[in-house]
Amino acid sequence: MSRFMKKAFQDFDSYTPGEQKNDGSYCKLNTNESPFPPAPAVVQALADFDADMLRLYPDPTGRVLKEKLAAMHGVAPENIFLSNGSDDIINFAVLAFVDQDEEVVFPEISYSFYDVIAALHGVNVRRIPMAEGFSIDPEDYCDLNQNIVIANPNAPTGLALSSDQIRRIAASNPDHLVLIDEAYVDFGAETVIPLINEYDNLLVSRTFSKYAGFAGGRLGYAVGSKDLISDLTTIQYSTNPYNINRISMRLAEAIVDSDDYYRVNAGRIAATRARVCEKLQSMGFEVIPSKANFVFVRHASVDGGTIYEELKKRFVLVRHFDKAPISDYIRVSIGSDRQMDLFINKLQEVLSINQASEE
Ligand code: PMP
């Protein structure tokens, strides 16, 4: 830390991103990326991209992309906010909607970025304890009269609430923001985008990083009432008016045009997930039922830290959170069938060595 860091940030704990080992030597199952190539139209759009256009600023309104997204979701373009990845939405939403004397409420076990953003903006947080099996009891979030952020499906558990359960949360906190982070919704959960016309406090955030395999392209968006979107835009224009670069904007348009291709891939992930879960159970793992492109699992006798380390030695990367009460678990992204076979194979090796050393 330099001596210039302001006092408020001197002990600041920033978010720790997953390890990005992208030289091809690792089977990378740690940051929930897609194993599939881009749709043909996306590859074509990149090949056709006119580099000369990079001289010019991108359209700060993102009109074409917003129109396509709006048509896909059955809302108006004014209901859409574009962002450089969906982490930015959480940041802008806390900046725009949470007063210093208010709280941001979220589940105790969830995406750790929520904590970091709240701390960055110096707002209070309330972490609601989990219900049975790390689930979220929607009743715990009703009538709080506070701002609420819930990932649905939740991370890192993969458990999802139904649209009706989220409706109750939004309806019972009418004077506060209810932000539903749908980063992983495409792998089997229910979206609440159709509810945005009924609840003007409901903001839904989405990303192309997971189901559309566009983590490197950085495209997120939020869907909500026109007024919420206009407030987010005020904040965004005051921080980074050209937040989506021209290349990502063009490719994102091609992604929306290729939605069928990405839906098929999401279905393939769900099928692989089912197969992997069954296999893990047969190997002595407790598997939390996931609606996301990852699974959160714990072995009966080998702890999460050991499994993570031993897999890494074998060039398989998974995610381990070294904090109670989830330190026994590992989170494993669902990749291609080939990647998952390799993972299972290496995992069997790790378990057999560990079990032999116990005997
Ligand atoms: N929400 C959740 C729950 C996530 O796990 C992630 C990915 N780390 C994000 C949002 C942000 O993804 P991105 O910024 O790539 O859109």
C-alpha cells in the first residue's frame, strides 16, 4: 500500500478473483466459464469487424444491443441497462440506491463481491443466516424494509428460489431495492424478468460471462423499471460513459441473435451436471442440488482444502473457499464431458491416495 491510500481504504480487503491459469495446461473448473466455442455468427462478426471503427467512440446508449435484448426478454429498451460485466451493476446499484444510513441485506453464504462493494461504499450490511442445507428461506427476507441482494441461483451453493418466492420478497419490501443477480439463471432456474413491470423496486442483473461463454468480452446488463434504469445510467454516465467497447457491443449483438445456440449449450451443461452429480454421490460426496453451471460438494472423509490442492497438483483447478462453514466444500464448474471425465478420473486418484494413507 502506498502512503497515499485514503484512510477509509487502508485496511480494505478487496475481492479475490479465481485463479486465471489460461495457458492450456490446466483443466479449468474454477470460475464457471463455458467450455463451448462462440456461435458461428459471433465468430463471423469478429472476423468482419472493421478495425478502423476503433477510432470512434462506441454508442453510449447501446441502442442496437438494447433493442435486441428487449425483444428477447419481452420488455422495452428503456428497461435495459448495459454494463461492463455484471459486477458493475452491483457496484452502480449500491452507489445509486443505498443511503449511508441504510443496509444491504444478503445471505450469509453468497457471492463475496456483495460484501466488498458494500464496504467500498461504506454502507452497512446484514448477512442473513442460511436455512437448512445452506438454503435461503424467503420468509427471512420479507418485510425487512431494507435493500436486498440475492443471487438466484445462489453462489456458491447453486440452490435456486422460485419466481413466486422472489415475488413475495419484492412485494414485501416495496420501498427498497431488491436486486436479483441472475448470473447463473440459464442453467435451470426461473427468471424474474417478467415481474419487473409489476414491481418498480425489482432489478434483475444478467451476464453473458457464463451461459454465453463471453467472460472475456465483459458484457452484463440489468433489467428493471424505466426509472431504476435511468438512475443507473446517471451513475454510469458519471463514472464511465463509454463502458462497453465497440468490439464487445458488436459481438454481444451476435450473441443475442444466436440465442438458440446458447440455449442448447446450457441444456448440455445441465445434462452433464446431472451425470457428474450422480457420479460424485457414488464416490461418497454430499452434493447440493444445483441449478447453476457448478456444483458445491463435500466428501465424507477428505476435506475440501486437500482435494483442491491435490487436484491442482494434477492440473485440475476447482474453487475452494477457506472459510467456515464452507471450508469442507469445493465448488466445481461444469465443463465439457471430456473435462468432467478428466476431473472425475483425477478425483478418484486423489481419494484413493488419501484413503490409503488413512488405513
Ligand atoms: N454474480 C455472481 C453470482 C457471480 O458468480 C459472478 C461471477 N464471478 C458475477 C455476478 C459477475 O460476473 P461478470 O462480472 O463476469 O458478469
